[in-house]
Amino acid sequence: MSTLEYASSGSVGVIGKEAGLPETGMKIELNGPAAAGKTVNRKSGGEASGTQKRLLSLLCFALIIGFWCAASYGHWVQEVFLPTPTAVLSRIVSMAKDGSLFAHCRESIARVMVGWIWSVIVALPMGMLMANSKRFSAFVQPIIEFARYLPVVALVPLTLLYLGIAESQKYTIIFLGTFFQLVLMVCDTVSEVDSNMINAARTLGAGRFQVYKSVIFPAALPGLMDDFRLTIGWAWTYLVVAEMVAASNGLGFMILRSQRYLATDTIFAGLILIGLIGLVTDWIFRILSRIVAPWQERLGDRK
């Protein structure tokens, strides 16, 4: 070993003399804040605290609502095309009083969750298997790539022909809208797991199932939670498609029925409710991600 001399704040110290190490004259000079005895702040100027993030989010909503108020109350746009916030809020309150609001929300949430859960149940094991088996991936990936480009709206007549007007038809539409994307996302996420960990587990005698359970799934879990969070948002976008035919309730049905009568206040109410439910769902998934995968760290989560 060699003696390590360092220059800091104009003084030179020697490390290694007490240990009886020979001196070689090698120096490392420290410049900048460390040389001046100052604490280096690792927080970049582009990062914001949790309070600042919430304030910025509220500011964005406030700007949009302010523009909406200016355009509607200022009669920049006719009310039949852009209702006022007061009219939309009054419509939400009236639907809440007669009970129709909660009925529509309940049915829509149930349809989205059932269709999306079906998608997760099928896509998760299939995507993991595609990532770890080249033969299986070569067998199923071409048809999945083909099917994911098919417009779900074009499949509505076929689902009505095969399944009728039952609830299973609506679940199937949401399933088809999320499954093909989710299975490829799961495959990509699992493919990013470090192969050294998998090889180490196999070297220690772990079987195929144990490797999936104890190595691959925990390592991929943070990414999988992000995949689930994104695809459940897509499920809400397919809700209107699922409820556009042969539905008698739901937020999508409410929006489509209001379109026929130019009831734009009801349309805006439905859109706002879907957006709010989506925000709550996204928030729940973010909390779940931190609970089930506390080792996950993102650049945007740093304080």
C-alpha cells in the first residue's frame, strides 16, 4: 500500500504513517466545496419537495379551471358547447341527490375492475413466461403483436354477436383493450431482471418455480406495479366503448345518452367523474407500490 496525502483548506495531511506504510509522495487535491470545508448539497435545483409538488399540481388545475371560467362566464364559447362550472356542479349535485350518480359510478367501477383483473390474471404469467422462454415467446408474440393493433371499437359487433348484451360483453371489451398491451409490458419488465441473480439462484439449487417466486417476481415487482397502474388507466378509456351499446347504466352510458340531447353539462360531469376516479386509482397504486416494493426508488420520488 502507499501513503495517501491530501490537500484540503490549504493544509496537507498524511494517511498511513501511523500504520507504518512507506511514503510515495502521491497526492490527491480536493477542490470546490469539499476543499473549503463546506457540505456538498446533492439535491439538484430541478427537484422539488412534496409540498412544492402538490402546490404545482394544484396550480395546474387552478389555471385550467380559471381558463374554463373565463371562457364560459365570459361567453367566449356558447353554453351549449361549453357549460359553466356552476352548471356542471349543479348537475353533479342533482344526480347525487336522486341516486343516479352513485349507481352509474358503481357499475362503471365494477366493469373496469373485472375486465382489468381478467387481463392481469392472464397477462402476468404469460408475460413472465415469454420473458424467460424464447420458444414460447416466438410462438405467441407474433399473434399478440398483430392483435394489439386491432381497434377495439371494431370488435364491438363481434363481441355482441358472440356474447350478446350481457355484462360479460362489456368485461371482454375492457379485457381486449388492456390485455395485449399489458402482456408485452410485463414481458419487457421481466426481461430487465438481472440474469446474474437468476443464475445464482439456479446454482444454489432453486427450481424453476422457486426462481419465478423468489427471484424474478420480487425483482420485477416495482416495474410490474407501474405496468398495472398504466393499464388500469387505459381500462377507463375503454369504458365508454364498453358501454356504448346495450348498456342501461354507467358513466359511459350517461355520457353517450347526454350526447344525443346536447346535454353538455352532463357530459362534462361524466368526464370529470371519470377523471377524479382515475386520479384516486392512480394515487392508490402509487401507495401500493411503496408498500409492496419499498426498495423501489425513482428520480422523481427523491426529496
